Amino acid sequence: MVVDDTAFMRSVLKNMIVEEFAYTVIEASTGKEAFETYKLERPDLTTMDITMPEVDGIAALKLIKSFDPQAKVMMCSAMGQKAMVIEALQFGAVDFIVKPFQKEKIVSTIRNQISK
């Protein structure tokens, strides 16, 4: 599942994942939608933007991890969000990717998580 409040960013990540892995990708545009979708779909891996309106990515991560402690959630952050990334890792995020996205980094990070 790809979670980001910006349609363009969801599209970029989704296209990379589909092209490289041929996975079905579901989308959510808010943290609340991410949690509700996670409960219904149980995706193998979730990429989660940190900064979103209403329910941010860290709050959504906490909800998902409380529902499913085995959930694999990778955080997406801009360069200036180091403290938030550290907080997300402390709450159970499995990894993070930095915006702007570099396809090689995304592919290797996803491949690493899927192989676990």
C-alpha cells in the first residue's frame, strides 16, 4: 500500500513498484484512510508519508502497529525530517526512504523488506 496525501507522489511510488515487482498496489491519501484500508486489505508492505493532514504518518503507523504488530511500514520523509524518522523507527517502522525518490533506493529497500 502506498500512503501519501499527494496524488503525484502516490503515482510515482506506485508506478515504480508495479514496474519493478508487478505487485498490486493499493493507495490511501490520509493516515486515517491508511489505517482503515490496512485493516481490510492487510498489505504485505506499506509506504507511509510522514506529513499528512488530520492523521499524520506517525500516528497512522502507531494505529497500524497496534492492530498488527507484524505490519511492515516504511516511512517516506523529506530531508529535513530526521527527528520524525527516528521517532517512526522507534514506533516500529521497518525502514525509511527519502524524498525526492531514487528508484534504485526504493527498489533495494522494498526488496530487502520483502525478503524478510
